[in-house]
Amino acid sequence: MSDAIKHECGIALVRLLKPLEYYKEKYGTAFYGVNKMYLLMEKQHNRGQDGAGIASIKFNVEPGTRYISRIRSNKTQPIQDIFGQINERINGVFEKNPDKVNDVQWQEENMPYIGNLFLGHVRYGTFGGNSIENVHPFLRQSNWRHQSLIVAGNFNMTNSNQLMKELIDLGQHPKESTDTVTVMEKIGHFLEDEVADTYVEAKKTGLNKKDASPFIEENLDIQRILKRSSKNWDGGYAMAGLLGHGDAFVFRDPSAIRPAFYYQDDEVVVVASERPVIQTVFNVNIDSIKEIERGHALIIKKNGKTTMSPILEQRPKKACSFERIYFSRGSDADIYNERKNLGKYVFPSVLKSIDHDIQNTVFTYIPNTAETSFFGMMEAAEDILNQQKTEAILAGGGKLSKQRVIEILSTRPRFEKIAIKDAKLRTFITDDSSRDDLVAHVYDVTYGVVKPTDNLVIIDDSIVRGTTLKKSIIKILDRLAPKKIVIVSSAPQIRYPDCYGIDMAKIGDFIAFKAALELLKETNQYHVVYDVYQKCIAQQNKQDDDIINYVKEIYAPFTDEQISAKIAEMLKTSEIKAEVEVIYQPVSELHKACPDNLGDWYFTGDYPTSGGHRVVNQAFINFYEGNDKRAY
């Protein structure tokens, strides 16, 4: 992706359903759970490279023995760091106790990170920063195991301030106002309530406080806790939690904005943010992996009973399409085909741009995630060229020479690797003019492939801010002296901020928004900007459900093509000699390519939750007032 965009995080949960001796006997190690967690997290490192953490819980230890272990890191390679530390701890214990290498019971009682239940997390440091305090999992500890709570999630709440106020109204004094803390404290409050109610039931049966604990653990109603906790949540989330005694849950938002998949057999229950990760790590068939239903929680009790329980009323499914386009692993069978289709479906616009002249066009992509959509574009180009070959042969009426037929059949689309990112290059000068010169060298190009009579078509996942295109990519492509450079985005124009976990919070950053403003100026309609600002200001004190996305009026006077043309004009600096055109995927074709991921609010402004309307409203106010803060 030419524009660096960060995504919040990924989760991994493993619940071992057999005694640890079983895994020692079958797999040769009682650290089976730790090993699988490492693989699940490493296979999801694309979701977060700024921080990682893991927590484990032991079921079968005596009071006074540490039963929760947690480690977090915000080092340069956080996953390797935490598992390096875990490995060092384990090896250190074995060095002092070599006779215990095969004593699983002793290991369970005396060694950290050997447990029955694990929760892992990887994150990018966007909202809340990247200090170690902001790295998941979060821990809310208590002397009562059933009130100890560990939380990690792939989420963002649009109404954190409201949730904070609700906690204060409940009499709490949270130490932070981040959405992770407010969510954890909300769950923790109703967990305590549920424990108290269950203890009353235990007393009615004649149990004393000590004997009531097993009763509470067995009868604790996780479903009811989550229903009460999440009543006013607004956002996209896959929320995972562990209770100290061994219950666990993963809860997905009612619109299915954030992904969550699970697999279960007689040995394990596994949850991850990505399906192919589970396939690879556990070597299981794709059909055996299921999605956690929207508005439902996968609840795993300490006794191993697993249920899919409804929590919130389901809304129309609006799974994040941007997640499919870029953030999710392309090794998933469906995602791979969807990304190829994105390349296919945008190709008719490309064909029009190059005047159907495939033979004098070089096709390429910006590494590396756009490669799959490039393959789709390749197939579409080959199909068109085959049609042209057929027409040429038929037009010959059977009178073509053998040599001419060979020439026609040997014509192929010209697919090349042109732009190569120099991953080692780092900008070390803060002066803007010097830094811009260095940025222009972030990519190298392949010389000797493009001729002055050629079009050069380069496909990218998305064009969000356009900064790298303008300062680097178009400049280096122009060195190859093509007659025309066609920049293709496999995603539609990003016009509105995201507020559910992808770091696109400031509307003024978007090249499509800037282009619309320029068009408003050129057509003497810039008063629309002030009108929209006044409408947004008038809505500030309204309830989220009553807020209308008036920002759509900024784009309304213009077609997608007009905005794309203005973007191309803005990206072409005075020294660029080639003609430049920008092509975006139509929203209709995006939906055709990704039929199960119809969440498109960043393209259309149609937010799946009411909180999204308030965020876009505030984002525009921030832009108009010159306030560079986030809208949520």
C-alpha cells in the first residue's frame, strides 16, 4: 500500500480441553498451548507490530499459587520479545530442576505460562498511543478467582466518553478513559454484580463462603453479564475475555464489523481474527472453521461446554470491506478470490483509459499487498487480448500466412515488476525539503522495460492521502518516460473517516476530500463548505440517532470521475512529463467482489452505527476549525 494506514489489532484464544498430560503424551510437550499461541500470533503479525501480549490461566493449582501469567511488550519485534522471555523463563526453571522435564504436574504447579487457557493480542499503536500500559491483554485482578478478568480485543468504541460517564454514575473511578479500560470496567462491574447474585443463591443451598466458590464458577451467567455490560456499546468489536477460574468468551459486534473465527474439536477451542491462521496452525479444513455470529458470544465454560449465545440484537451485516481489501491475510481462499476480482472488475475502466491498446501498455503493481488484485487484472487483460487475437485471425478470412498467425498468437500482455520498495531506506532529516527528496527514493524502478510509446498502469490497494504517490511513486515512474501513467486503486475513493478500528480519523487527510474542496472552489460553490459546517454545529447536542451525515453534500455536486480527474491533477507536479490518470474501483463493483463484506462507510458515508454519524460530524467540524485532533 502506498499510503501507510494502521489497523488496530488481532486476537488469538486457545482453550485446552484435555489435561496437560494428554498433550505431553500425544505431542511431546506440556507447552502445546504456548506453542500454538506463538504460531497464532506470529501468523497475525500483519495486524499489529507495535505491541503484543499474552495471558494464561491455570485451572488446577492450590490457593497461594500464581494462576494467572501475563506478559506484554512494545519492543520493535514484540511477538518475538514476549515469547523469547517466556522461553527464557521456562529454560531457566528446567536448568535448576532438570529432573522435572517430564513431570507435568510439577510443571503446572511451578512454571509460568503452562496453563489450560490462553489469550493473545497484537496491536498497532493508534488511539491511546503505544506505551506498555496500552498494550493488551488488560488485567482486572481480584482475590476471588471468579472476579479476576482479562480482556483483549480488536475494537474501537465511538462513544467512550459516554461509557466513561456511565461508569462514574455507577460510582466507579476509572484510572483511564481509553475505550479498553471503560469496556473492561463495565464488564467487571456486572461480573461483580453477577457473582454477588450467584453467591446469594449459593447461600440459600446452605453453602459457606469457601464452598460457594465452585458453585459460583459453575453457575455464573456469562451471557447475562455481557448483555448488561454491552447495552450501550457503539462500535466495531471482537472482544475476548477470560475469568480467573477458567470461563472464557469472545463477543462480536451486532453488525459483524470486526472479524472473528473459531474452531473446536475434542482437544481445543480456538479463536482468531483470521480464518487461514487457524487452518495453518491446526492443519484443519476450511469447512470446519466457523464465524462467530454477529451480536453473539462464543462462551466457553470451565467444564469445557461451549455455546454460541445471543447478546445483542443483530443488525444488518456490515463486515468491514477495507479489512478484506488490505488488512486480512490474502492466503484465505475467499479473500484471495475477492482480491483477484477487484483487479478484474476495475479493468474495464483501465481498458478505456489506455484506448484498448494492451500491446503498448505495461502493467504492474505497488508491492506487496496489491499483488493479488494485479493477478486479477492480468487475467482480465489476457481475456481481452485473446478476444482481440481471435478477431484479428477471423478478419483474415483464412488467408493469413502461418507466420502472421504465429505473430498474432504470440502477442501477450506485458506484465512487469516496476516499482520495488527499498525497505532499508529510512528518513533521518526532519527538514521538509530534504525529507521530501529522500522520500522520493523510497521506491526503486526497473529500467529498460517501458518505452516512450507505452502506457504504464500500476495498481494499488487504495489511494487514501496520496502523499507517497505525489512525493515518490509518480516521480520515479516518470523517470521511465512513459506517455501516460495510470494509477489504479482496487478500492473506491475514501471520503469519510473510519471510527471502528482503522486509523483514518481525520477527514482533512483524504485526497478525495481535498479534491472535492478544489472542485467546489473552481465551480464557485465553496459556500457549501460553510453550509455543511453550520449544519454540523447545529447537530452537536443531538442524540447520535438523530445526526445526519451532511458531509455527503461536499461530494454531491460532482461525479466520481470528476473527483478522480481532480485527484490526478493534484498528484501531478510541474516536473512530471507523462499524462497522469487516476482510476478508482466503483462501489458497486466492490460489493460484487466482496459480497459478504458490505461495510463501506469510508466510501459512502453510510455508517452501520449511530456513533459513526457523530464521528463524521465532529471530524468535519475539526477540519473546518483547523483542529488537528481525532474525531473520537
